[in-house]
Amino acid sequence: MQMYRFRLILFYLLFFLPFFIARSQFDQATTKKLLENYSLQLFEGNAAGYMGPLVIVSNVGANHGFFESAHVPKIDVFHFELSVQSVFSWVRNDQKNFTGYVPIEDQPNDGPEVRLFKLFLRAAAKNGDLQSELQTSTVFGGPGSWFRIPKNYIPVPAEQLKNIPDSLQLTTGISRDFVFAGVPQVSLGTYRNTQLLLRFIPKVTFDTAVGKFSFFGVAVKHAFTNWFEQFSIDAAVMVSYQHSTIDNMVGVTKAKLAAQTDMFSANIHASKRFNWFEPFLGISYEHLQSNGSYTFTLPANVVSQIGYDIDPQQAKIALADNAVKVTLGSSFHWGLASLFISAGISKQFVLGAGLSYAFSNPF
């Protein structure tokens, strides 16, 4: 160990000392640049694991409840129905933690400060004094983990080490088990056994865990059983598209998340009405694609320790997810009004309940 550290210091003296003499070693300006560049790599490597569950859980929930019946009137006449539902989307246990990554390998765009810093980190990792992978929390998890900087591997005077924080927090969560959304929807029809469904909500804060959430969606529903007389149930196929935005402040740094997500789905569903009671069942395929950014600075306790903050850094986030979902539920009719409840079972468990009112009755 001592021989290895001696060689490390010798390497530092021969190749990097002239650079840091010119730059006052680890002075505040140099260290600030180091922290900006390295923290950006740190968050870029962990942003998807940290923020991904928030984007997926909130959008899967908001995409729920496009149908509460497979019935479509056979008459080609204009009518519309308004519905609104509350949706709860549960967070799985494995969406509360993920394996965090501490970058120690050189990258093509690394500056001299970052390359030198990673050299020290690799030395610490080789001797077992640094974990480059560790369990930490997602946005839905608990306190999370800290990345301890092995200062004893950085061969500079103690006065210079004061410009470097003792540790950097990888992530911290808010300890949540579900998220909530409100979903209004309008159904328009009918033409050739086909309905158009529209949903829209401006930027609102349904749930502080999600932040400001907005979306619009469109779907086309076709009742293919209307073409046949022998069917005793109603069945329909549907394709839908939904676009959403999320703006949220999260974590100890009050980092800003801005995400835009597109969801595509196709389903087949069926229902059977027994007077006022109508159970329904459906199966769907859903695809999610999301792009966003995560803008952050240093935590307040780190700023307090070293006496300065970095300029805001922005890490990019790209997510994709696919799922097959089974939806089952029941509608309860009373005149032109209906009460409905449903559950969606896939990678996420979603529970929805709402009311609808048909402003005309072509049935």
C-alpha cells in the first residue's frame, strides 16, 4: 500500500505538478471547475435511475382509464360524454432503490482536473477504500447514499483540501408509495361504430411528489362486434396517444426536473351490461418514451463546508419502457350517469374511480 501511494505521488509530481503550480494547485477556481465537470458526470450516470420511476409511475397512472365500457352506439349520430376520474398509481419496492454509479474511468472530454481526480479515485477503489457502485434511493425512496471523497489519496496540502467537500450525496428520496392524478375525458361519436376520445389537463400540481403535471391525449375506439348480430357482449379495439410534461423541484439541492413523455398504447376490451351493472375487461400494450433534463447545484451542507457553490449543471435524461397491462372493472349506471371503478395490473398497479355523464342518449 505504501509503495503504491509513493508511486502515485511520484506520478503526480512528474506529470501534473507543473499544471497545478500554474493553477495554484486545488485553489477554489480549479476545484469549482472540477466539481462542476465531475458532478455532471455523477448525475448523468444516475439521473435515469433516480428520476426514472417518477416519470414512469406518474405517466402510467395518467394513461389509465381510457375505457369503462366497450359499448359504442350503432347509430351514426353526434353525442358526447364527459367523465372525470381519480387515479392512484403504486410504486413498486424495486422502484425505491437502484444501484448508483461513481464514475472513476476517464472519458474523452475529461479535463486535466477531472483526470487527476479520477486517478486518485481509482487508487482508492483498488485498495478497497472507495465503492464505485452502491445502493441508493430513487426519488420515491428514503435518505439515499453519500459518495465519500477519499481525501487521503489526494497529495496536496491540507489547506488546499478545504476546497474539496468531504462527500457528495448521490440521491435522496421523499418516501412515497403512490402518486395521484385527476383525469378528465370527453367521448365523441358515433361514426361507423367509432368514437373519438379526448383528454386534457393544463399544468397543475395534483401531487407534490410529481410536481406540475400537464397532459393531453387522444384515442380512437371501434366496436367491431357491432358488425355482427350474434355477439351477446360488446367488444372494441382502441389505439391511443398521450403526451405529458413534468416540472418538479426535488432533492436537497432543489434540483429542477423537466421531462416530456409520449405514450402509445393499443388495446382490446369487452363488456357486458346487466341492467345497471356492466363489468369490463381489457388487455393493452403500452410504450413510453421520455426525454428530459435535471438541473442541479451542490447541497446546502456542502456549500456551507467549502464556502462556495458551482454554477447550475444540467444532466440529460432519456427513458423508454414497454408493458402489457390487464384492466378490469365495473360500471354502475343510473340514467345518463355512471359510476365506474377499475384496476390496471402490469409492471405497475393502478386503481381508478370516476363519474361519467352522457349529454345525449343514442343507445
